Amino acid sequence: GFPANDALLWGGRGTGKSSLVKALLRRYADRGLRVVEIDPDGILDLPEILAALQAADPQQAYYFVLFCDDLSFGADDPGYKALKSLLDGGVEARPDNVLLYATSNRRHLMPRHFADNEEYQRHGEEIIPGETAEEKISLSERFGLWLGFYPFDQAMYLDICTIHLQRLEMRTPQAEWREEALRWALQRGSRSGRVARQFARHWAG
């Protein structure tokens, strides 16, 4: 196949990041795509996982996506350096048929603290980030593809509610459930695809 980049899918909760990766498997499984889900705590086991994939598929007949859902790191998390090594290419080369896809609520995978802003320096008209900020940004930069998932506005949320209700064979006019759907989202503090699906099940039930 053609060359491809590792991908970071970041954005608000419930906006479809994980669903998109799983949809890729349904779409391309018959063309050799395989998804191997890795728990965030298993990042340190990446060398062993890559070795197992090479042993299981020495002819590279399949295309593997290592999928890590809801990935984030604390300041001293040992998995941080292990992941950087994989993305950069360590001493042992990664197979050409293996990519890493990760989802995260954090754009740069690590928490940002107010103290980080104090390290920024101004040189003329240019703002130079400090070492701490650079270190936190450096990991996400190693993903060649960034896909941002942004919060839904009210109209989009209601449209998605309509789609989920139709899938449940509910043809109720929007005027009858609109206010209830908005209250449902307000109670959960989010307008997202997940919340819309939950509302549709609630209304249909």
C-alpha cells in the first residue's frame, strides 16, 4: 500500500473519535486491515507487541493499526518516552505495515499547567515557548495526522438525535421531543453524538 502517517484524533468526549477508528475496520477488514487495541497502561509493552505482529505476519499480508483509546499522560508517566520511541523509530525499526492511531481529549496528550505560561519569552514580535511547554507539545507533533473533533452546536445535536431516532424506527416530529432532547444534553453538560444516542434510546424506551 501507500505510505501513511500515524494519527492523533483529539477533541471533546463523545464526538466520535473511537467510532471513526472502529468504522475503518468494518470498511477495510476485507482488504487486510486489522486493528489491535492497546490499553494506555500497555504502552510499555509496545516492543513485545510489535515483535508478536512480525512473528504472526512475516510476509506482511495484513495492515495493522495499533489503536490506543483515551490516551493521556501525567508529567512523569513512563509510557510517554516509550511512545515517543515508537513514533520516532527506535533502534529496532517498526514494520512498514504497522501504524498507531490514538484518541485523546487533550490535544497535546499531557496536562497543561498555568505555570507553563511563565516560561514563555518574548523576542521582538516572536513568542518563544519554554522547555516544559516544548516537551509537552513534542509528543503530539510526532503524529503526522491530526484530526480535531469539536463540540456540536445545537442544530447539529438535534440533527443527530433525529438520525438515531429514525434508526430506532421512531418517526416522531422534532417539535414533540426537541425540548426534552435539549434538557437531556443540559443535564449531561454536553451536546455530542453519544448524548444524542442515549437520548434516542431514552425516548424510544
